[in-house]
Amino acid sequence: MRICLILKFEYLYLLSVPFNKKAKKSRIPLLMKPVSLLVFALCLTSISSLLFSNTTSNPIRSALYKRFESLISASKPRTESLKHPIHPEAKLKFVDYCNYYNYPVEVHRITTEDGYILTVFRIQRKYSKITTGLPVVFFQHGLLDSAEGWILNDESKAPAFMIANLGYDVWLGNVRGNKYGREHIHYDPDNNAEFWQFTFDDMAKYDLPAFFDYVSIHTGIKNLLF
């Protein structure tokens, strides 16, 4: 078996070198190729019978398994050894995330003309309370995103937090289909395919006007920054 193991690696190397017909001296004689394949096949057969036999008292197989398990355990990431450990707020949702950083937050549910129920968040300056009369800024996320995209960064670099701390009344919309826009007056997104019968154009046609109208009525302003 030891001979087979040695031959296995030697012939695996030989088989990996292409035969060069133009070279004066080939590294692999043409007649050795069939012999190499035969020996390689015999080695694989011997190794497979060694590793996968039903004999429980096989010391070689046990040693190989222990070595494999040690390599797997060594490759697992260790949180304590990370240069930048995971922050405790990394998996928090929008409201909990704002509360974690002491920003006042409100949750508003808006129904569009075609029946989608969407969530809009409202935040203001850190350590303050929600109040009216402030200039309004509306943040709208891009495709395949949510309002969380405006706050999930270092607090000093998160656009929504930055603007709120400048004294603005910040509103953040969520379009249909994202994690905060999975409701409809008739359809269930998990059971009704009709829920998903919309296009990106519908987001501009129905979602955005619903947001603007709601914020305008709720705050009493006629113009807002978008």
C-alpha cells in the first residue's frame, strides 16, 4: 500500500505534464501513458478501499479522518480573532437600529392607489423628540434596496442621520416588494402571484405620489426636498 501511495503522486504528476510531439525528448514516453493510467487507476482503487471499507479498526483511515477534522476546525472563522468584530446592532431592523443610536423614530403605513400598503419611517435629531415645523427631507432608496440603506453605515457617515442632526424632519420611503412593502389590501405576497404583478414604472406611478401626498398632508408643507 505504501508503494501504491508513492506511485499515485508520482504518476499524477506525470499525467499532468502534456506530451510535446515537437520536443526532442519528451518528459513522458509515449508508451508510458497507458502504463501510467493503469497504475493510477490501481492506486485510486486501493485508496478508496482503504478509506471507505467497513472495518472500524482501520488505523490509517482513523488517522486520516482525524487530520481532516482538525483542518476543518482550523479553517472556521473565529470572531474573537477578527480585527473588526461584528457590531451588536448589525442585524437590527430599522426601528431598533434608530433606537440603538438614540434617534426618535415613527412608523407610518401608507396605502397606494392600487392597494399596496407601504411603510414610511420618520426620524429627527438625535436625543430629540419628533416635532412638526422643521424643514422636510424625503429619502427614497434605489432598486432592490430599502430605507435601511440610508442609515446602515457609521453613524457619522449615514446620510439620514447626518441630515437629521442638521435639524431636518427626515422621512424615508419603501417601495412595494421590499422587506417593508410586503402588504396589500387583497393579496398575500407568499400565496398570491398577483401581488408581484407590478413593474418599476408602478413604483414611480403609484408609490412616490402616495409618499409625497401623505408627507405633505401630515406635515402641512407644500414643498419638500427629495
